[in-house]
Amino acid sequence: MLNNKSILITGGTGSLGKALVKHIFNRYPEVTRLVVFSRDEQKQFEMAQEYPPSEYPQLRFFIGDIRDYERVKRALKGIDYVIHAAAMKHVPIAEYNPMECVKTNILGAENLINACLETEVSRVVALSTDKAAAPVNLYGATKLASDKLFVAANNITGWNPIKFSVVRYGNVMGSNGSVIPFFLKKRSEGVLPITVEDMTRFNISLQGGVDMVMHALEHAWGGEIFVPKIPSYRILDIAEAIGPECEKPVIGIRPGEKIHEEMITSSDSFYTYDLGKYYTILPATHRWKLDEFINKFSAKRVPDGFKYNSGENEDWETIENLRSLIVEHVDPDFKV
């Protein structure tokens, strides 16, 4: 699928961006060009040490900010596929610096869309978050707006065959800023702070996130929001898995935080279809025929009022399984 193609990853030095680069080189060694676009020169420098030019001549590092339209457009020259992973994602920081979050997550998305429409890009997959469904914080609200922009972009393509789609999933296990690395660091202090005892979260591995992006690149018809079927975990269980001997004081919920995360709301149910491994929220208007989409993917409409959240999930991680996953995906030396 990606052999003989040129791909650009915005936010390519982040956790998922690096996992995507590794996956692409392992799976598609004949990729023509792979561009890592980000604004952090130190992260690019460090990542470049892992991929020496003599071994990875297709890899390019492109310093730039998604807020800078001209720079984005320049980076897209000759690019076939775009994976949009750049975002300002830390909830408390976004609450304190709201316009900075808007500039990156909304205006940056609009820049990328317009630049893609002006170049030869044929497919775009944008990363979303469970916080974009019924958002209660600014980060989630900006990602919801971003999702809407990418979905609606399919309506203004005209003669251009480009396809825009979105992948939405929960917390990536071990990603920067997530709870598992935080608890692993705090364990040495003997205290794991719990916000709310009833709190739950969805859980997906980095490879699971990569697989979703690859699925959307290959199968999207334009305008879909893909949602994975993934397990949940209880915050008390992840704390017990990491530090059974640690104190676990309840400190209260943080500003802009939910007790349970939601990826599909009951209002989305009227446009949501079950694809087997994934759900997809279809756009209200689209350029393709719905019956053909249903036949192609054996898609089944979910019941009216259906919702998908981490608190009412049917699939749950156990404490022992969480420990195994930490060893496999986060810290191979982890022991209780």
C-alpha cells in the first residue's frame, strides 16, 4: 500500500509518530519518501540518530509548525499520503493557554486541509481522541472542531480525488503524558495519586493506533471517523497493577477531566456502523453511495441511542493483564 509512495507525518516525533515511522520502514521498505514534520528540533535530532541516512535514505526531517500555512504547503510538495498527528494535547495546559490550543488544533487543521487541496496529496488521515466526543475540556472541543473540519473537507474537493478521514481512540498505552508512565515514575515515592476512584479509561497499544491509521489509509472512502473496539481499565486497577504497596490518596478530579471517556455518543448512533473490528461514524453528507459502502464492508447500523464509553464497556483489562501489557508495551523491565 505504501511502497512507492511519499508520506508525511505531522507531529512525527511524538510517540505515535515514531511508532508509525518504525512500522512503515518494517512493513513497506520500498517507500519512496517519509517526511517527519514537527517543530521540535531536539526531538528531530534525537530521532535522526536512530535512522542514519546511509540506512534510511528515504527519511526526511522537516522543521515546521502546523500553524504556518506556507511552511506546511512547502512540506507537502510531492507527498501522496498525510498522517496528521500534530496536536496540543495536555488538558490542563490547554485550559490555561486556550488560544494556543485553538491555533494548533483548529487553525492548524485548516492549514493542513487547504495545503493538501493545493498540492497532489491523495489521502489524509487525522488523529482524534475520545475527548472529542461530548467534550468537557478545551482540548476535546478543539479536536471535535478539527474532526468536523476534516470530515467536511470532503465536500469541497471538487474534481480533486483526495479523501480525508479521521481515527478516534482512547489513551495510548505508554504515550507521553499518559497515566501509566506517570504512575511508574511515582511508584518510587510510594504514593500514586488517584483523582476519582470510579474513573475508567479506554486502552489501546501504540501498535493498535498504528494499525488503525493504516486501516483508514487503505479503506477510507472519505469522511469516516473510525473508532476501535478496545478494552477499558479502572484507574484503581492500573494503580494496583503498578504499585500494590503504594498509598493511593484520592486528590479529586482535575479541571476539564471526565470520570469516563466516551468515543461514540447516543447522538452519533444514527450515523454509526459496526464494521467488525471497528465502528465508523459516517458523515451526514457524502459523495459515495451508502448501500455500496454497506455491501463493501458488511457494515451494520448500530441501534438508535447506542453509545460507547469506557464506563459501560463490555471488555475490561484485569490487573494481571495490565502488568503483562506494561512489560510488553511500556517497560520490559517492569516487576511488581
